[in-house]
Amino acid sequence: MLPLQVSRFTALGARRCVVVAGQRRAAVQAVRSTTQTRNVQSVAQTDRDTIMRLLYSIGTKREVERHLRIFSSSSHPSQPAKFAVIKIGGAVLDDLDELALSLSFLYRVGLYPVVLHGAGPQLNVILEREGVVPDYIDGIRVTDAKTLSIARRVFLEENLKLVAALEALGTRARPITSGVFTADYLDKSKYGLVGKITKVDKRPLEASIRAGALPILTSLAESLDGQIMNVNADIAAGELAKELEPTKIVFLNDKGGMFHGVTGEKLDVINLDEEYEELMKQPWVKYGTKLKLREFKEMLDHLPRSSSIAVISASSLQKELFTDSGAGTLIRRGYRLFKYSSIERVGADRFRQVVHDRDPEVLSGHQSVTEVLNNLKKTPYTLYGDDPMDVVAVVSHPEGEVPVMTKLLSSRAGILNNVVDNVFNAIKKDHRKLFWTAPADDENRAWHFERADGSFTRAGKSLFWYGVQDVKEVEKIVEEFDKKGRIERNYLPVGPAAPPHKNVAAAAAASGTRAYSTIARRLVGTQGKRGYATMAPEPVVQHTTQPKKVALIGARGYTGQALTTLLNAHPYLELSHVSSRQLVGRKLEGYDKSEITYSNLSMEDVERMEKDGEVDAWVMALPNGVVKPYVDAIDRGKKEGEKEGRKGSVVIDIGADYRFEEGWTYGLPELYGRSQIRTAKRISNPGCYATNAQMLLAPLVNLLNPASIPTVFGLSGYSGAGTVATTDSDGKPISLPKITPEALGGAVKPYALTDHIHEREAGFHLTDLISASASGTTNTAGKKVKVAFVPSVASWFSGIISTASVPLNRRVTAKEVVELFEEKYAKEKLVRVKKEVPVLGEVEGRHGVVLGGFQVHSEGERVVVVGGLDNLLKGAATQCLQNLNLSLGYEEYTGIPVDIE
């Protein structure tokens, strides 16, 4: 979120506010209070100047101006709609003020996107109100005549609302609800009045832009005989983009990007040419994510390579468009980088053309293309670049000498899509030291300074370097360059470093230039720049110590009692409600922070409490199959509370109801990452046996033999079977174990011999850990993990000991297996790896997991591992508290005795 930045100015006596998108609603109202009569020309210029200053606050001046110049030059009066297509999801329309500000911002710097919106959520509300049950086949809304008539009305209403909101901000907008898309029936018998776009008429859009108004479209089409048809808005945006070939295609959603399905972290960049095939094999890429990626690839395959897609929230649109770091997820075709030792490998004619078109020395007449090619042959060199040659760099590196980057030639697309950064990073991997030069008036001068450890300027040209910190060493290297003619002009003597009492860097940042000589702090990596791989930046987590309240529903059982004990010792969490039908009216025992009485919360109570924000988290410790009504009540209360500005509480289900549910986060931090849990509002707590099985199998997941199934045999204390409610001789409600030690007679009792829910649970989630390729292993990408699980109940109270027999896809040694486990769990405070077989005493009443007893069959292709945990603690309550801590902003182990040693 940008800091609050508001610039006020007066026009004809009326005060206006121009606000960076994403600011407070009060600022929106200030904008709306503008008088409509004004001197259009002077105020428009004032608006633009003010907004430009605001843009400089979200990125460097050079970044903003470079992107603005590229976007502005992408449109020509003959083809004015080439800047961007912006598709707005229906959920985004609910925050109309934020959306209108973002679009108005672009309008005021002279950019005219083509805007297309859906209205799915709004349509569903109206359909439900009018008694029409939505019907979907293959994710496509079946559209009959009644549905279409309602859809037309809803689309028109939403379209006019957006146009009106823009006009209220002084941004001209034109509603275009027909005449752009021509369609044929997708499959009339199957989907009804759903269209497949066959033609796009861009003339109404271009006419709107030439008239100075933003075109606002709906996703409705007409057949050749005039039949109105419903069209998926994402598909309509794609067809629109193919026709207009814009520089940017923007998908606005309420999440602000695309997210990794395991870690939950936002994906920064996806390069489809390089990564698409592997991404589509990933087990976390499924359902809507897979469909989106397929649609994005199909779209970009039809567009110029310079086009890219951004998935972003409306509030961060400016940061995405005008800074190199962006804010959402950037999807582009990308490029494959090359590294060759001769121009013949890239094609001599292609290289000559790049030099002819881009080399500033050639363009200024100081060198000819032939001279450049002849100089290239004087020393050994390497060419770096990408397949379409948007960027080409030449590094000269004679044996035993410091390398010099003699050329760095980039196209507009290479700068816009950060290809130049990726090429430079490839060079840095090969060369610990590097020198290069650039004209002092280079428009991308700031880029060079950001990547250099030092520089100085002489006679209109700057020398840059990294990997050298000592000025005397710099001088020695430059002397060698000068003797051998490896740099174009004499940089001797090397200037002294800037006086330490002067803040040269600050002055340079303010002026956009650097002083005569600087020695800069070495930059680590390319922080703030988009990289080459699909990755999410590591978040910086700041932990809270703010007290928060928890409501526990289903507090009677063993797990509820264990969690109560943990919360009693937690420094910040407080139990505010405990609910149990059998114990209503009685005092909660084992909790002394305050006096808590059991209640029997109804669905209405839960809904009201959620609406009023009475608790920060709900924990469901209920039997399987009965949690949904409570979750539904919380969802209803959350929706009402959001109208009053409340964010809603966290819900953790200790039972099995939501462990396979899309939209719920599976809370096993050691295996599936903490970041996703930190941002989650709905968390499913893993099962006890399933946790143990997954911890045993996770380090081996890329070694599993696809032709066999690993078997886990588990022994659990009788507390794992749960409790039954009864009364004592005085009529007081008490809980007794479902299975008693006496009933077992000191023996063990196998049960649920096949298809136990933990069997499915372990395999389902372990599949997410399969790597696309694992070094030294058979590629198992795309495979599903299956687990054979046999549980047994034993005569002790709590604690699980499980033995896993795991067929492998290659021969291994016990030492290799131990190293895999030690590496996997090296940083985990609640996991201990030992060589010996774990025993019950090491896990009963403890909060962690113990893994050991590593044995490999004589043939080397089957390993046996033993693991243990307490089913009531790490198998339930302790894990629940880990998830509570992460999701509520505390340090993960707060209130948990880390006693694994």
C-alpha cells in the first residue's frame, strides 16, 4: 500500500484533490466534491503535473518517465487503442471508488486504456433474488433467455455506474455495451445463449479515444442475425487484446496477483516460454490457475513479444505500470537466455543489424558497424542475450585480465520487460569483476549506478565497475586497460573518492546525476527488480504482541482440553468463549487467566459475534461432519462485518471437514510453508496420523517408486479414538474414552484397514511436494502420491509411533537417507532427527516430532523409517497453536514449549 499522498490545488476557487489510488475513502469524497465548472486546459495541465509528482513517489523519476514514454509512444493517432486492455473482475466493481481513481489516474497522464468489465457476482445476487438457480457446465454459465435478460440489465447498470464514477472525477468515459463483439453459438444445445467471439470491431473503441473518452465495454456479443449472447469476460479480453495488440493487458482482481499454491506467496514474474510446461505439471497448478495460465499463453502467443499481462489489484495499478519492480504478477512470453563465444552462433547478420540499429557509437557516427566487428576479434569474448535479441551484451575477457562489458544493446521491449537485468545477472554469475562505460547523458544512467560498486565521469562518459572496492586497485586496472586500449578514452588519473563528510549519494539521487567520483556500497542482487524465474520475494515478517481473543467450539474432548492448557500459558491469546452442549453453565477447568463458563453457542450467536468482531479467531474442535453450519454462520457474519470495516476472524478446523477444500489453507508449517498460513483466514488443521505419515515421507517424496505404494503402520494411544459424554454418580457431566485400556486387554487393535481418511489426506498433500525434477532421481512430476495406511489403537493414553516402509526408484544408502532428513528439517524447532528408533517416551506429552531408525533393505531400493508424535499435541493442539500464532501475527512458537531435545 502506498503512503498517503494528497496534493491540493485551487482551480477557479474550488479545491480539488488528486489522490494516488489506494488511499482513504475521505480522499475519494474530496475528489467528488469538485465543482464541475473549471478552466479545462489549465486544470488539466495542473492535474498532469501533480500526478506526475505523485508517480515519482512510487518509483524513480527515470523509471516513471521511461515507462510513460514507452506507453505513450505505443499509441498512434491512427491506432490509438494500443496502450492497454484492462479487464475488471466483477468483485473489483464492488469497490467502485478505488477503481475509478485508478483509471482516472491513467487518463490524467494522457493514457487511454480500453476497459472491459464482467459482473458475475452482481449477476448471481440478482439471479438468486429472482429465483433463478445458476447452472454451470465445465465452468461455463448456462444462459437461457431469462438469465440473459437479467445479465443485460446487470451489465448495463454496472457499466453506467463505472462511467458515472469516472465522470464524477472529471474523466470522460463512454459506455459501449454493443457493437464490438460478433459471436456464434459456443454450443447452443449445451450452453444456451453463450457466444464464441468470431470478430472484434475496434472502430467504436478508437472513436471513443480520439474523442478523448475512455471506452468502457461489457462482455456481451451479438450474432450475425442480432441475437445477444453472453461471453466470458476473460475470453472477451483476450480476443480484444489479439485485435488491438496492446503493450499491456491488465487483469484487475481483488487478490492483487497470482499466488503459489503451496507457499501462498505472490508470484512476481512468470516467463511462459521458459516455464509454462513445467508449471503446468506442478500439482499446485490446478483448477482456475491452470485455466488462467492456458488462456494467458494462448493470448500472448498471438501478440507481439513486447506485450505482457499483469494481474493486479486496482489500488496498485500505478506501481505495476510505472515501476520496474511492479506490484502484482507479470506474465510474459519471456525469453531463453543464450551465452555464445562467437557471433556465428547467434547469426552474424542478426548481430550486425542489432549493432546498426542500437549502438550509440554507430548511431552517432563515431564508429561503423565494421569497426565494431573488427574490435570484437581483438580479444576472447562472450555474447550474452535472449533469443529474440531484445538485449545483447558483449564481454571481453582476455586470459588473466579483468573483463570489460564493451556493449550492452537493448531494445525498448528489453527495457520494459527487464530482460536487460536478467542478461546482466547472467554476466555477474560468470564474472566476479567487471568494468563498463556509458555516456553521461544515457537516459538509463540510473540503471548503471544501481548495479555498480563505483564510478567516475570524464569528458561526457562514465566508467562503472563492480567487484572492486579499493581505489588503488581500480587505478591499477584502469592503467592496464589504457595501455592495451581496452577502453575508449583515457580515464587516468583515477579521481579520488568522494569526501566522507558529503552525502554524494543523496545529492546524486536528488539531481539524477552522480558526482565526479564515487565508491558505492555494493548492491546485493537486484532487489526491487523483477527477475528471470517464477518466484515470490521472501516477506519480511514483523510479529505482533497485541492481545487477541479466541473462541473454542467443542471444548469437551481431549484436544479441546489440551488446547485450553496451551492457551492458558500463552502470553497474548485469551479464551473468551468455550462452547459445549453437555457442559453449558459449568466453569472451564484448567484455565486461570479469567473465569470462563461453558456456553452453547447457537448459529445466530456465532454470526452476531463475527459481525461485531468479538473474537479474533475461532477454533472448531468438533466431530467430523458437523462444522459446516458454524463456518457458514461465520461467513455470514463476516460479510455483514465487512460493511462496517471489519476484516473478519481466522477459523481453524481441527477436524477433517476442510482438509481437501479449495480456499482453505492446510496448516502443516514444516512442510507447506508459513507464508500462506500467515495470510490465511480459513485453516484446516492436519490429522495426527496424517501429520506423522507426511513428516516420514516428505524427504523421500522425489525418490518414491511410482510402481509401488509406501506403507505406514501406525500405533496410537487410546485418546486418539476420542471421548463420549456421560455423567458421574452425582449427575455431573464427564467425558470418558471411547476405547479403554481395559477393553484392549493390554493388546493393540487394528481398525479402518483400508481407505482411512488419513491415508487419502497424506497422499493428497504430499503430491504438492513432488519436484518437477530432482537431482539424481527419476522425474516424478505430474504423479500422485498414494499411501497405504493401517492404524491401530494401543493401551497407552497418548502418543503415536508409525513405521513407514518406502519403495524407492533407485538404490540409496542409509547415510543418504539420514542426510535427506537432516537437510529437510534442519531449521525446524519441533522436529528431531536421530539415528535410533524413536520410542514412546520421547513423544508422549511432548510438542514435537521425532524421526529415526533409518534402515535400507539389502537391495538398496526400500527404506524403513520410524516417526513419533503426541496425537493430542503436535497431532492436534500444538499444531493448531502454531497455525493460530502464524495467522494472528505472533511468532510461530509463542506459548509452545520447544522441548524437542
